Amino acid sequence: MPMLQVADLDVHFIEAGAPTGTPVVFVHGNWGSASWWEPLLARLPAGYHGIAYDVRGRGLTAGPDSSYAIAALAADFLAFATAVGTERFHLVGHSLGTAISMQAALDAPARIRSLALIAPAWVDGMPAAYNVPAGQLAIKNDASLFATALRPLAPTAPDDDYWKRLVREGHGQRIEAALRNLDALIAWRPGDRLATIGAPTLVIAGALDPLTGGANADRVAAALGARLVTLDGVGHSPNIEAPDRVAALLAELWRG
């Protein structure tokens, strides 16, 4: 179980591919863990080194709570990337991980070879309708309710042992991380500043995404000046619902 001491965190991470290959760092979403990247790590093209870590307050990463502001999580990420030995890298985020990734690209643009955003977060602040602390408390207090709530975000993912593990790991997230995440996403509003990110950028959305798809994905792509690919028959989690299609899109981006 690889662990790495980074400032006040003991960071858990997984990796795949050629250790000396071109680095690709993956950032998972809220109520998730590094395990959400296993299908894509298994599909890395030759010559790449994939690294996925557990964000503060989630998975097996240990350490104190923070503000959980997006800028703070991006600082955690950049410190981890440095500690693991990646100075310049391709960056891939999912959901909350896309906000962390976009902020990291704003803060350290010279380090980003390319930026891929899967089910992108809101860039003008999370809609107030999603600010429901009682809902976060309810799913934390009831594992079966959490499993029921998570399923619509990956509607086409098989209900297999892998999915059940994702649910177990996700439910282990600290409630402090879940609650502070609400304020963090409401406050995070980079908007059109994202156009200053110079790296090649790709936005991938699911046509069935009930959370951040549709008009939101259009807005993110426009703010970045990025290509948007919307995958039919896929929800909020293309990385586990359609890994072959996502892997092909990522390989195209990295080659370019």
C-alpha cells in the first residue's frame, strides 16, 4: 500500500504503467477514492506512468482536516505531485477532482502538459439547490442510503464487486470533508479566468449526467476554450462507465 508523507498528510496512492514513462496524475471526485481510476490505469498506453491519490479526508489518506477550500485542495495536490517526483505531467480530474485540477492549472500552469476534465465541476459556483448539509449527514449516517444515492451518478456501471468496493471506500469519507465541500464549491468561481490556462484541454461529459452535464459542461468548455465530448449512454462517471472510450480520448489528447 504506497503511502507518501506530504506536509501534514500521509497520502495513499496507486500507480500503473512504466515508472519512467510520461507522468499522468488523476484526481478523484467527492465521496470517491483513487480506486475510481483503476479502469483507466489498466488502459494506460505504453510509455505512460499513471498515479492516482486519495484526496484529503477521503480514502486511506491520513491527516488533519483543513478548510477543504478548492485552493487548499489544489495546494495539497501540487505538493503531492512534487513529492512523488512529477514536475510536469498530464492531469485528469473527475467531478470535484476537476475543480482541484483546474485550480492547480491556474496556480502552476507551467507544470501542466494537458488537462482533461471528466464530468466537470461548476466554474461559476455550485448552484444553491445542491447546498443540502442534511443530505450529506443522512448518507454518512446510513450506508445503504449512501449506496442508493451514489448509483444515479454511475447509472450504467455494473453492480459488481468493484462497484461495491467503490461504495464502501466512498462511504468512509469524513463528514467534515463532505460538509465543507459544499461551501468550497459555492465559493469557487474561476469563470472566464480559466481561459488563461495554456495547456491543451479536453472536457468529457456524459449525456445522462444528472449533476454537471448539459449546459454546465458547455459552460466549462467555453470558459476553457476546450473541446467538449459528450458520451451517449453515460452518466456522471464516464471513467468507470465507459473506460474504453475515455481512454481513447485521453490517449488522443496526450499524443497531441
